[in-house]
Amino acid sequence: MAISRQQLAKELEPGLNALFGLEYKAYENQHAEIFDSENSDRAFEEEVMLSGFANASVKPEGSAVTYDNAQETFTARYQHETIALAFSITEEAVEDNLYDSIAKRYTKALARSMANTKQIKAANILNDGFATNTYGDGQFLIDNDHPTIAGNLSNKPSTNADLSETSLEQAMIDIANFKDERGLKIAARGMKLIIPSDTQFTAERILKSANRVGTADNDINALSSKGMLPQGYVVNNFLTDTDAFFIKTDVPNGLKHFTRAAIKTAMEGDFETGNVRYKARERYSFGVSDWRGIYGSPGA
């Protein structure tokens, strides 16, 4: 249905001082703090997890060497979605507008809606990380039971906890103990804390204080002095759980964003009605290959 003069009645009257409601600032590109971005030239992308070998064994003198097998363990699939939105304005509404261009204002609103949708879809990978969606290994993104050849592994605390100095220190220990598909330890490190706006002041005190937070002791802040979380913390305003926190690690091929088609806008007029139609469209996907790229707690 086209936007007509009836919906824009006040914009057609002399004496109007201001139009407002479309000029709010927006939280933009927060997904770039969480996801590594790549381009895609196909309908979907697949990434396969490979297992290496187990620990080497002692070979007794004169005995044959032990052989081990390598294999594929699971496949992560990124199915691109098409995101689009459009609006139409009647020919009469365009003709009778007395102020700024209707199209100019509403194309900005169109772009804002497209951008907001992308941030919601990106954040939902974490919002749904403890339930709802499963990934390549058949488990939730953040789980205590990621199956591997060597047994189940975890990327969350054994006891759910709110953000605190203690829970962050335990998270650093847990990440340092990450193992690969065959149970070999990997040199993983927490790089960036990702939090909702509700805990930003807690994060600032924990990571920026020289001494321990909330104690009368003169102990140093070990997280700060050891240079843990070298990329600090970022607030994501689209996270829905007010006490959850996440840590992006340096494990490669973790959380990924594929762009299949960048955002494009188009405009065309309809010969019969004279209405002018505007459309925005893009194709992309958000997902996860290696769950070791993220650690998280849903809060206590």
C-alpha cells in the first residue's frame, strides 16, 4: 500500500515548524566487534572441522610404529538470507509536499531499518547461544557438552555466574584449557569481553582498576596487570540478557559473517498509478564454525 497524502496530512500544511522522529542516532556495525567478516559468491558456505592426531606413543625397540587416523568431525553451514524492505509514495503526495523531499527522509528511514535488522540478527547468535539454535556439532553454541573424539568439552563455566572479577579469572583459566578434537591442549586466549549495556560499569571497574575491585586489600588487579583481554570490552546494545557475558577468543574460524550481496537500493515509478517505489535489499548470514571462538556465561 502506498503512502498517501492522508498519512502525510501535516506535511502538506503551511506553518509546520519541524518534522521529527526519523533523526535518531543508531547503534551501527556492532556486529563487527563480534564476527569476522568474509565475502561469499554462492548460495551457502560450508566449513569442515578436521581432527588431527592423538598424542604420540612410545615405540619399543624393534616394534612397529603406531598409526593414527585423521577425519572430518562436523560441518558448519552458513545459509544466506535475503533481507529486504520497501515503501511506495503516491504521485500526489510527492507533488503536494511543501517541505523537504519525502523520498529523501524515508529512504534514510529505510536504511536505518535495514541496519537495525542486521544488528539484531548478529546479536541473536549470542542471545540464543545457550538454547534454541544448534550448530555443526549438534550442540548449542555455548554448552558444557560439545562432543569430540576425545570426549565432551565445554566453553562455559561449570556453574553459571554473573560478571565479576572471580568469574572473569575463571573464564581465562577455562579458555587456556581448551582442547582440540583429539584432546590436545590448544594455546587459546581470551581477547575481548562482550557485554550488554547493563554491566558496562562493572566491566570498567574490573578491567581498568589498578587494584582489586571491592576489597580493602592492596592486592593488584591480576586481570589488568597480566594484560588479559587485550582488546578490552565492548557493549552490544542488542544483547537481551542483562547479566550474560561473552568472551571472544583468538581461536580462528569462530564466529563469522558472510556477505553474499551488499546492500543495494532501487527506485522505480509505476506507469499506471504514478506511485514511486523504493526498495533496499541485501543478502548475508551470521553463524559459527568453531565453538572455541567464544566463551560465555548466561549469568547466575
